[in-house]
Amino acid sequence: MNSYSVIASPNPNNNNKKKVVFIMGATGTGKTKLSIDLATQFSGEIINSDKIQAYKGLDIASNKATEAERHGVPHYLLGFLEDPEEDFTVRDFCHHALMAINQIIANGHIPIVVGCSNTYIEALIEDPRIKFRAKFDCCFIWMDVSLPVLYKNVGKRIDKMVDVGLVEEHRGMFVPEKEAVDYTRGVRRVIGAQEMDSYFRVEDKIEDEGIKKLLLNAAIQEMKDNTCKLVNTQLGKIQRLRNQLGWEMHRIDASCVFEERYDKLEVEDAWKKMVLMPSLGIVSDFLKKN
């Protein structure tokens, strides 16, 4: 694992608490892009809160931002777990996230926590032993996309992943000698690992290329269906945090960015007007607040 210097936490009795920005939302809503845009504007550094992206490898399946996409912004807890079998628990995340937050603040920068593992974020904020809100001011930005639009975007994103090598990436993790593989632990929790396992176990036994293609397409469709189910679960957790636990969230509707009727230039313009500018305003006001 990467190690971070442990810096003393801010005094909980200090009214001038240090500030942390959280970008939340379901899979495929543009959280990563927004986090990098905000980090660039506000001298921020990014902490990953996606449990699968914490593992080294599977860059396509976990949809990690590439080095080019990061624009030189430092990232923490991203691809730092070497052992694919290691269980990255909620407690592990809280421990490493707190160290990263304190390190970023010591660097004189703004911590921006981004990812869709909302159980991890809830534990960090709500665990009474951590007392996060006593030490830090929180700004929650919720990237939201209407479900019909998001479902289509999820499907298109998986198709793009397949085009750039998703199937072969999963093949590299496939363990043919094991009949029963635990897909509830470690990096194998990623959507696609179990779906592709079923295909890999039969592909060499089938000579008909047409049937083989049908089975592969069925596995890919199952990935899309399961990702949409994950989206529903993630959205339900965010709504619970807002409605039941009373988290104050700034909802950004990014639906227009993903609508198919726009060309590339219109999408970029929509992103700036509907997502980036409102978010810049939210974070700017948050950072000015005592």
C-alpha cells in the first residue's frame, strides 16, 4: 500500500474548521470529470472513494481516469492496492482517507473526495469515533442524471470499454482451474468479472463462432443490466443520506450532458453551463464561508 504522513487533525474546538469537498453520484454521472475540473480551479487534490478503483489493474473495467485525463492533479487511494484478493474494508477506507485528507491540507490544498461507494462515505462522515463533522466542514455535490438517460449512457460506456479491451482485461483475471471463484471479495467484485467468467468457461468448447458471439453478447448485456441495478442501489443510498440523515446536498442535474441529440461541441457547452459553472459557484461560496 502507499503510505501517507500522519498529520495532526484540526482542533475540533476550532471554529475555522478545514474544508472538504465531496462529489457523489451514481456510476456514469460525470463525477470524475467534475472532480478534476474543480481540483484544477481550486488547487485541489483528489481522494478516490470507489472501492474497485482502489485496486491496481482493471483500469478499463473500473473506469479509472487516465494519466492524461488527470491533468497532473494528485490522486490518492487510486490503484494503490497490490493484492487483488485483499479486502478493502470500510474501516480501511476511513483510515486511509483521513490520512490523505490531512496530508492534502498540510500541502495547503483542498481535499476533494470522489467516488460512488456511498457506504464508505457514510462511514467516514457518520462514525461517532471519527467525529468528522467536528473537525471538517463538508460540501456535498450530488451529480444526478435522469434514469432513462443514465441507463443509455451506461450501455454506451460499456460498449466503449469492450472496444478498448474490456473482455481481454477480464480474461487476464480469469482462473480456469478454479470451478468456484469468490466474486464477493477483493477486486473481483467489479461488475463484469462474474459475467465474463461464465462466458470464458464455455468459449473453448464451442466451435460455432456465431453461437460464441451470441454468448459473449449475452454476457455483455448482463453487465449492462447489473450496472443499471447498481445505479439504482447507489441512488437509493444517496437519497437516504439526504432524506433520512439530513445531509445537505447540492444537486447538479447533468442529464443534458448525456443526451444523444447533442454533438460534441454542444455537450462541452452544456457541461460548462449546467455542471461546471454551478459547481464552481457552490465550491467558491463554500470556501469563503467561515
